[in-house]
Amino acid sequence: MSEDIARDVSRRGEVRRADKLMTQEQLQEFLSHAFCGRTATMGRDGFPYVVPNLFVWMDERIFLHTARVPGHFLANVEFCDRVCFEVDAPGETFPYGPVECDTSIAYRSAVVFGRIRIETDPDARRRFFAAFMSKYAPADSWGRTPGSFPRIDSTIVYSILPEVMTGKQTALPSAQKRWAPRPA
């Protein structure tokens, strides 16, 4: 491995703004509730591929699924198990100083570097779908039988085992700490 690549690998997950760093507890809470993430894979042709996924944080892993059909995502996962997963939640934009570019946004974000695999354990697959439906669908309001997953075998469930996880956030400052608008 070249010296430049080795230096880059050792910096994976390094956050320049330590004042914005989430604790591991905050990061895991964020992953538990975040809506949609993006998974980056690498293709045999050397091109990256990024796709949005609904997901579940469960058993210290990220679980997601796709249809059981050939495509870029499956081909890339079969080629290389290294992935990067990202999730973010934007908040309110706010002024913090006297000039126009003194503007920021409240946000939370997470980046996870890890290894992805196709989940073959039937119990883990069923638990994923139960957790997925609990996260994304209102349990009682649609009148369907909980735990009915007749198309479970027509999907591929993936799990990402994190190697490095980081989270960053900027909280929305109180109104007193934001730049006051000029009188008209």
C-alpha cells in the first residue's frame, strides 16, 4: 500500500471539527431514528455507486433490503464488501453574524465505514422486516396482520458491520444567540 493511501486509510472517520462530534450514544440514537440513508459501493469498473435506502439500526448493524433482482447494488456488493453509509437530518437555517455568508444550518449527520454482507439467517431477516415495519409503518392503522411477510424470499436483506462510525451535529442556537435582523 502506498504511503498516501495508508495515510488516507488511517484518517477514515476523522472529524476535523471535534466541537461538532456526536458521542457514540448520540450517534446510535440518531441511526435508530433517521429516515433514509445512502449506501456507497464500488463497482468492478472502478466507479462508485450511491443509492438511497430505508434502513434499520439493529444488533449494532445497519440492515437494509432490495428486491432479489440483478442490478448495480447487488453486483457491487458481490464484487467488494467495503461500503460507506451516510445519513443526515437537516434542521433550520440561521444567521450568526452581520454579513450574508454568516449563515449556518442546524443538522445531524453520520458516516459509517464498514463491510456489507447478504444476510442469510432467516431469524435475522424476519426480525429486520418486523423492525422495518415498526419504524416506517403505523402498526394498527392499516388493519393488516403484523408479521406477515409473504414476499420475504423475493428480497435480499443486507447487513453492514461498522468498522468506523462518526456523527456530527450543529444544534440550533437559542434565539438570543442568533444574529438579530436589522430594523427596517
